[in-house]
Amino acid sequence: MPAVIGYYTLSNASVRPAELPPATVKRLPRYPTLPATLVGRLAVDARHRNQRYGRLLLLDALRRSLGNEIASMAVLVDAKDEAARRFYLHHDFTPLQDQPNRLFLPMASIAALFSS
């Protein structure tokens, strides 16, 4: 039986415009909440850490989020600790205004990532 090296989940979520940076909100429709995709529980087995599997899983999650038929303006993540937060910051995620461990990456940025 093959071993599980890592995993993640995707689910629908929402974010209030007040939680986003003002420059981001200016380009969005004025709704009380905005649709997003939440990457949950992204994890890599301890025996396989520092081998870039986390990056590969994140890229797969972003690609699937972009191709999803359900509208979403961004991908959200919840960093469980400072190391996870640094990982997401390194991959261009931005913290929400009042929740430094909840970060987002706009779909436009994700689309640009996969356009080349």
C-alpha cells in the first residue's frame, strides 16, 4: 500500500471586504461577503518535509481552485503557526487586516501564475 506523503482539502468560504486591504477591495464588487476558496489542512508527512512537497501541494490546490466552476475571488489559508505563515508569505499570500494568520491570494494572481 502506498504511503501518504501529504494532503490538503478545498472548501467554499467567504470573506468580508473589511478584512481585505483597501487596494484589493477597490477592484471588487460591493457585496457584504465575497466568495473564496479555503485551502484547509495542507500538510506533509514529517519524513518528507523540506523536499518541496508542500509547494507542490499548494500549487495543485491553487490550480484546482482556479479551474473550479464555483466563483471565487481568492484563495484563503489559515496558518497554524509562524512557520506556516512564513511559507504562505513566501508564496505571495497577504494577511487579512485583523487576522494575521489568515492569508489570501487573489484569483487574478493565481491566474497569472498559471498563464505562462
